[in-house]
Amino acid sequence: MDFFATTTKGLEDVLADELVACGASSIEPANGGVRFSGSLRDGYRACLWLRTANRVLQPIASFACPSQEALYEGVYALHWEELLSPRMTLAVDANLRDSTITHSRFAALKTKDAIVDRIRDRSGQRPNVDPKDPDLRINLHLARNQCTISLDLAGTGLHRRGYRRDPTIAPLKETLAAGLVALTGWDRASHFVDPMCGSGSLPLEAALLASNTAPGLLSPSFGFQRWTSFDPPLWQELLDEAEQAKRELPANLIFGSDRDKRAVDLARRNAESSGIGAKIRWFYSDFAKLEPPAGQGTLICNPPYGERIGAEQELEAFYRKIGDTFKQRWTGWTAWVFTGNLALAKRIGLKPARRIVLYNGPIECRLLKFDLY
Ligand SMILES: C[S@@+](CC[C@H](N)C(=O)[O-])C[C@H]1O[C@@H](n2cnc3c(N)ncnc32)[C@H](O)[C@@H]1O
């Protein structure tokens, strides 16, 4: 079977490394994702273990699509009755690029019509659409008038780790946070500190990694569990394997801190209730006053880079302070800063040893590495 795992732009190589570790084959990074091949087991394993993938798609057909008629006919020709019963619900996501059809909602609607018409013509009944929580999520990718139709194994998205976060804190998407942790190359044995942890995404993803916890163990469900082809014994075997692979997280390894007490309390509660990070140590402190744990390690932060008008000067002073604090308190550490504002990043006043380009949604960001000798 062929698969395509999607990810945040800039994390394709990280995802490819994860797929190597998962035992997938024919791994081929592309723009915004990675192609790979494997069995049904590999598809399930990918959903269970991949930390940086947003979705795992299984392409089922590809055809030339120069017009809306070609789209309808190409989709109608597929054997949907083998995948979808009239009692099941469906949803269609569409991404379009450089094609005659330019509206993704229109393309999704046309695709849905073709599928529903085919099922109705075969069975006399129409399946319903459920955009939020369908039994079968279908992905339409149209690039240069070539259409690929895929089934979405993830369903509602692999970023759902089951730890609740406060949306007012601007939390990082879980899969992006996992990618940032991977890019730091943290050795999982020395300290890991996020001094501006907000709702705790980075310490929580570090904890999942260090305890070898498959992120999918925390997900409520996956799309493929509702497919007609679902293989429950195979899935149970993979879940048991993942449970056995978990390791105890050492105490005093991962630290999260923030000056916002509400954020720290929420992060602590999330970590404890989800069972992944009971051993993460949480502090309530301004970064400038935070005492580094004894020894050295990796510091990563995602400081505010706000769009709020009038905040620019305040933020410039704050980024300067970050640089000063690095120099004064964190000697010997490796520090990483993730920001979407390059002008502010310059105010840190230290020369980055590495600059990695990544996207946080549509925002072009940098992950900057500082060696604090
Ligand atoms: C963009 S949010 C971080 C979001 C976090 N990565 C997450 O996924 O939830 C920035 C955080 O920096 C914190 N912060 C701002 N100034 C700070 C300071 N001087 N010391 C410590 N934390 C600070 C804010 O309270 C906020 O929670």
C-alpha cells in the first residue's frame, strides 16, 4: 500500500526519520509531507507512533482532471460501495493548486456529490455528510489538473493527544511542538527546560518522547477504526506493543515554567490528568529570575511575537532581555528560540549557530539555535 503522511512545512525530514524508525519503506519526503509504502499494519503503526504527522492518507486513485465534469466522472467511477455503506457518514477535504478548478469548497462538494450519487445508484440510499466527525474522511488533492483521491486514516487529525490546552495562550499545535523538540536533537538524558511554557506543549511532547510513549495512545480514536475494513485484532496487537514499549520518565529531567500562573496551573493539571507528565517539574517565574537546574541541557522557548499594535517596543525590550538572560544565567546550555518575528529575534543580540525555517500555519517562522558558551 502507498501512503502519504502530511506535516507542517519544514518538518518533512523529521517526519521521514520517524518513518524510518517505524519500519516503513520507500520513504520519500515531498512538499508538506512524506510518501511511504507498507502494509495495513504500517498504516496503523504510523497513526499510533508518528509525532509530527498531521494526517496519514492512503491514495486510492489518481486521474487527469481538467474540468469539473472530469472530477465528477473520475470520482463516480471508483468503487465507493466497497468502502462506504449508506449508513456511514462522509466528509471531503480538498486542497487545490495550479488547476482549472480553483475553489476548494466547490471541488469538495462535487466530489461528495459523485460519491453520494454512486452509493444511491447502487443501493437506493444516500449516505449523510458529517464534516466534523465522519465515518470516512476523504481527501482530494488537485495539482496541475491531476487529481489524487485518498482515504484519511487519521480522521480528525493526529495532533489530538488528549491533553487539553487553553486556547487563550496561543498553544503550539502538538505535532509542531513535537517537531521542534526533535529538531533540538535533545539527548533525552540531560535537562530539558521551556521557561515560557504556556500550556506546556513543549515539555509535554518532550515527556512523550523521553518515555517512549506512542502519541496515538492518548488519542481518543482514529478514522480507520470506523472503516468497513478495520482489523481490530491487528490494532489491539499494536496497542499492546506500544503499551509495553513505554518507559518510566526520570524525575528532574523536564521543566516547564511561565510567568503566567494560570498557564502553569493548567499545564500541570493537563500533565497530571493525562498521565504523561506527572514527573515534569513546573514553576511559576519570570524567565529573567528563573534559576537553571544544576548541570546543563537544552532550553527551548516560544516567546510571544504578538501582532498587537503598540506592543512592538515592549517586545523588543523583552527579546533583548532574553539575550541578556541567556548570557548571564544559562552558560553551558544550548538554547533554541522559536519565533515568527525575525526583526524581534535580532534583538536577542547573539549570533545563532543554526537557523531553521518552519511554518506555524501560514506564518513563516525560525527556530534559532544559540550555543551559550
Ligand atoms: C506563545 S506563548 C507559548 C505557548 C506555548 N509554547 C504553548 O504551546 O502553549 C508565550 C508564553 O510566554 C510567556 N511569557 C511572556 N513573557 C514571559 C516572561 N518574561 N517570563 C516567562 N514567561 C513569559 C507567556 O505567559 C506565554 O505563556
